[in-house]
Amino acid sequence: MNRARVIIIGPGHPLRGGLSTFNQRLAKEFLDQGFDCSIYSFSLQYPSFLFPGKTQYSTEAAPEGINIVPIINSINPINWKVVGQKLKQLAPDIIVVRYWLPFMGPALGTILRKVRQNHHTKIIAITDNILPHEKRPGDIAFTRFFLNSCDAFVTMSEKVMKDLRQFQPAKPAKQVLHPLYDNFGDPLPKQEARKKIGIAGDGKIILFFGFIRKYKGLDILLDAMADPRIRAAGIQLLIAGEFYEKKEPYLEQIKKLGISDQLILRTEFIQGDEVRYYLCAADLVVQPYRNATQSGVTPLAYHFERPMVVSNVGGLPSLVAHEKAGLVSEANPVSLASAILRYYELGEQYFIPHLRNEKLRYSWLNLVKTITDLAHDLQK
């Protein structure tokens, strides 16, 4: 299917966040492999009253060489039909559509049903989640409506594949590893990274990175920081990411635990050109999630060769081999604190060879090949 036309449906610049980053990196890989590839993004992704962060938009420059068309209005059914008709007439060989939230099900499902009328375009969905971490009315109906509009699926964890098969037991689906975010630059020395973000010294620093939401378990990690063993070890926690829910309960917890002197708070959106500094400044990346499918933080940590502590939930343990690429902990403060201390007992250099070996499996080319193989099989 070389030189086929591919359209990715999902967020792209100027919308910010991991989905946009992923879509743009995937588009680059399609282009590098000789495909004609564009991103059809949102003119309105979320109404402002539904968006939990400060802004949906990036202040960074648009990625070079990628055509991004901001055309989809997530709450306007007339727009869905217009966009669907346009894509039907364009008749790309493949549409790669991202699905991460049932809220998007009606818009995307309506657009794709229109596209299918051309009897040519193969629709492959990358399903980040089937059902969301925070449940809402309509989740099942919206998800089913979307999934029924697709021809095949790509998942990036066993948990999502299992959830998918509850809705779609027969349609083609393949599981791949979430590729590495290699578009944030190369790793750099720890002390240089700390200097770049204004952190002094060579102390023990662990990192919680990304949007702060209940399911990600930051409160569990804060409780772990109050463990007397963690205090005695002189470990500090760098929290880098924007609150996507009310911050007051976390601030009250910090005050109650008396751990403010153990924390470095950078609770704002981390721009793309700063990501590597935060990852490289840390000894260890901690993902204390209550539940998870997969995490975009994991491939970030692999790229920057940072060991991880992850909760024993969802797809995380299968991505981080215990006492190789990191450590697997139960999602409670005592277990989490013990895993963090075990990391320092083993030492960073113990993990580096395992991280370097493991990261070779996380390829954007492999994802492109998986998508095109699915599309090719659908033609048989």
C-alpha cells in the first residue's frame, strides 16, 4: 500500500497534549515512509465548560511539514455530516481515527458512517481507552456507536483489547506497544537538566509527570512521601503537570501530612520544549495509578532512560518488567514507598541496560506497519 493516502482523525496543533503529540509523530512516520498523510483535527474539541485545564491550546510553533486541518466541531451534528461528506469524497485509502473518550463517540461515529458510504476507505481506530477512567452517563452507548463505525482496531494494552472484545468480538484487531516519544529531543545529563529548570543540587528526586487526575493516584504518592523511611532517605518529589481537577484537596493533604519541604511543585502545563528537562532531572519516574490502560508517560521514560515505579494495575506491569526497567508496586502508600526505596538500593546503573534493551521494541514504524497490514487484510 505504498504511497497510499492516509488521514488521521484526532487532535493536532494548535491543540496541546499527548494526543496531539502522538498524532503528529505518527503523521511524520507515515510521511517518512512515503505516504500522503494529513491530520483532520478539531475546530472545537471541548466546550470550555467541559475542559478541566487552563487552556486547550499550545503556544508552541506548529510542526513543520504536516498538514493539519482544524475542521471538526465535537458538539455540532451539522458539522459532523459536512465533514463526513468531505472525507467521503476525498476517499483516502486509510483513515486512522483516535478514540479516547466516549464524549467523542457521536461526532466521530457520525463522520465515519458517512465516509463508509464510499466503499473504499478502510477505517482503523487506535483505541486508547474503550471506557473512560471516570465513568459518565452515555459511555456505553457512545462507545458502541463509535466502534460500530470502524473496520478494525489497534490497541496498546491487553486491558484495552479485553475491553474492546466485549463490544467487538469479531472485527480485526491487533495490539502494539505505545511507541516512544522521541520528538522531545535527546537525553541530557541529570545536573544539566536540573539547572535548566532551576533545581539545585544532586539530591534524590523522583518525578510525577503529567495531568493530575484522580485515577493517577497522586494522593497515594503524597501519602508515601510521608512514610518515615522516605523522609529519612531525603527523597524529594517533583510534581510536573497541570491540575485537571480541583487542586485544593491535594494542597490540604500536603499541609496535613507536613511534607511541603519534600516537594517541588511545577503544577502547570509542561511545554514540549521543556519535557526532556523534567524527565532527565529525575532519578525515577513514579506512576502510582489507581487504574490504567496504558500510559504515555511510560514511553517517555523509556526514551529518556528513566527507571519507573508503576502500580500493579491495567497494562502497566506488562510494560515495565519488575526489577529490570523498573519496579511494580501495589497502589498503596506502604508498597509504593518500599518500591521507591528498592530503586535506590539497586541504583540507577542497575536499570540502564534493561531500559536500553527494552526501548528497542517501541517503534513508530511498527505501528505504521500494523495499521497498513490491517488495512491490507480488509481488502482480501
